[in-house]
Amino acid sequence: MTTLVQGVDLVIEARWVVPVEPADVVLENHAVVVDGGRIVDLLPQADAADRYSARSHQRLDQHVLIPGLVNLHTHAAMTLLRGLADDLPLMQWLRHHVWPAEAQHVSEQFVHDGTLLACAEMLRAGITCFNDMYFFPGAAARAALDSGMRAAIGLITVDFPSNYATDADDYLAKGLAVRDQWLDEPLLSFCLAPHAPYTVSERTFARVLTLAEQIESPIHLHLHETAHELEDSLKRFGMRPIERLRRLGLLSPALIAVHAVHLDAPEIELLARHGCSVAHCPASNLKLASGIAPIAELSAQGINIGLGTDGAASNNRLDLLQEMRLAALLAKQQSGRADAINAHRVLRMATLAGARALGLDHEIGSISAGKAADLCAVRVNDVALAPCYDPVSQLTYAVGREHVSEVWVAGRMRVERGQLVENNETGLIKLALLWQNKIRP
């Protein structure tokens, strides 16, 4: 009996493939078959050779192939403020440095250029999708598409004027117009992004909730990031922020609670009962001395936890591999249990859990037939990584972003041998220097 050979766009053969779904699986000497930007099959290399004829073939004999990483929280354009005012407490950093710089410089061009720079950094670190929150979301959308990157664009809302909008109604109207403009773009999705309980009023939250239900959008906001935030909420509203959100009806599976550092046991139970997701940003929380999120306790309650870098201004790196390592280590220390968050679990946090929070788990987050071919190859034949007993452990505890070799978004190669395929890196560095001279002459 003759076997029909199917023509496809791409076959990637890898020493190890970690599909993430099903959980805790490592496949040796397997191939991922891609056609039309989607994963067609995942099977042993010998079987792939018999069944498929590929127009392009990629052999990764010393690599781990994983789903593209999902950065669940960032402010991409703030890459242009990287290192501007380091080693300061959060509110001092914001009020005396970041907010004044933004008031003077943030514009459509600032956001486009800063996001373009961030996309280059993220792609080279294996991040194929990011969840953004910043002004001029249309400019961020254009930069993501210019980079060939997947993005969840946050439609930011606050109750104070900025260079972008005059009031909450203006923010929402402009954000929805951006969504309408790009609604059919397959690489883009959208979140309603009220900044935080301390910058958004009850009236605005009510509008956000109504809109979220109408357009079936996630709600992405900072929550319980610092002790000061809780103290301020108790003074202003007589309750902690999570209780305020509960009374307003915002706790739901649509909510992505960013940071979630300062939580008591009843609040963790509340987040679990309402099916909320958490965006854990360990490096930013450490750098701003905000605290350590109770990830082991959140995980034990079944809460969906993704990983975020936050912006480069409060982290300095858009490096989700580093966040994976920090998340695992901090959970062990905080819980007193070395097995609190294992390597497979933290990889899931950086991929499928982030996709699930964004409502994109049907599309990305695992290497599964039918999903978009957002993939990341990590080279492990490095003296700093030898020997390799367990590739998932190696990814979590030893690998650096410099070991990311190839990256695909929707089946298109965006990074090859560690270098961007399309964007000119020298040009991006010059662009960053031009903004540096404007921001700090």
C-alpha cells in the first residue's frame, strides 16, 4: 500500500520537543509540521519523513523546541526609559521621574519606536506574544505588526489627562477606535486596561465592566502591587482594592490581576472562586521592593498564573526566561518547599497559562495540531549548559536568552541563529540613542 506524502511549508526536527500540553511531557527526536502558519502534526522524525514533504526543513539537533513565550504584562514603549531612574521606591520613581518624563515626551512616535525596540528584545528572548498596557495603543499595534509579533493591545484607561487623552471617556473612545481598526488582524487581540484601582473611579470601572462583557474582552490591571496601595485604599474607600473590585463586579475569569503581591488568605480564595488570572512579575517586584507574590499559595488554589516582565523601566530586561527562574526560586523560598513550583509548571506559566489569561489558549501556548506555529528553539550545546540531564530543568534554571536560536510567529521565522530576520538591529540602536538624547540631553 502506497502512503500519500503531503506537501507542507515547514518541518522542524528537534532533539527535544516540550509541547506543554499534555503536561510534563518531553518528546525526543520529534518533528513539528507546519503549514499555512499552523501546526499540522507533532510526531517522531522517522514518521514525519514518510508522511510529509516540506518546502523548508529545519534540523535542530542540539535544541529544545518549546511554544513561543507569552509575556503577560509589559509596558513595551517604556523600553525608551530603561535605566532612567533606578534604585528608587515605586511611588517616588513614578511621581518624580517616570510620570514627568512621560508628560514631556510620550507621543505616537515615542510609543511606536519604544515598542519596536521592545519587540526586537522580546523576539530575541523567545517571546512571541506580549500583553501591553500603555498610551497610544494604535502606535503599539503598528510596531508589533512591523515586527511580525503577536500582541494583546491594552486599551488603557485612567481618570487623569495625558498627552494621549483628556478623560476616561476619551481614553475608552480612542481605545475602542483602535480595536475597530485592527479587529481583523490575526496577530492582534485586545484587552481593556484600566490602569489600577488608585487611578480609576467607580464610574469608569462600571463602564469598563460593561464594555468587557459586550466585546468579551479580558480586563488587565495592576492590583495589590504595594503595601502603600492597600493603605491608600483603606483611607480613601474604607476597604482593600480587591474587596472594592468585588463589590463593583470586576472579579471574574476575564480579570488579569497584575502583581498580586500583598494578598491574605481570603483574598486568594476570592481570586480562585471567581476564576481570575494573575500576571506574576517577580523581577520588577524585587527591583521596586514591592514584595514577593504568594505564588505557591495561588497555585495551590488552582489560580491561573502567567509571567510578565513589566516594563524595561522597572525591570531593565524583557526576559521571560529570567522571570521563569526567579518565579521558581522565589516560590521555593517563600513556601519553604523545594517542590513548590517545578520546572514544568513554570514553563507552563510562561506559555499556556499566559495564553489562557488572554483568552488565546485555543490559538497559542502549546505545540498542538491546529494551533498557530508560534515556536521557540533553545540551543543547549553550550559549555555553560553541559551536561543536560533534563531539558525542562535546563530551560528553567540554566538557560539564558542568549541561547535562543530560532523563533517563529505564525510559522514565519523571526529570529535565525540568534539574530532578527527582518528588523535592522543597528538601526534600532540608533533610534534608541536619538530618544536618549531627547529625554536626557
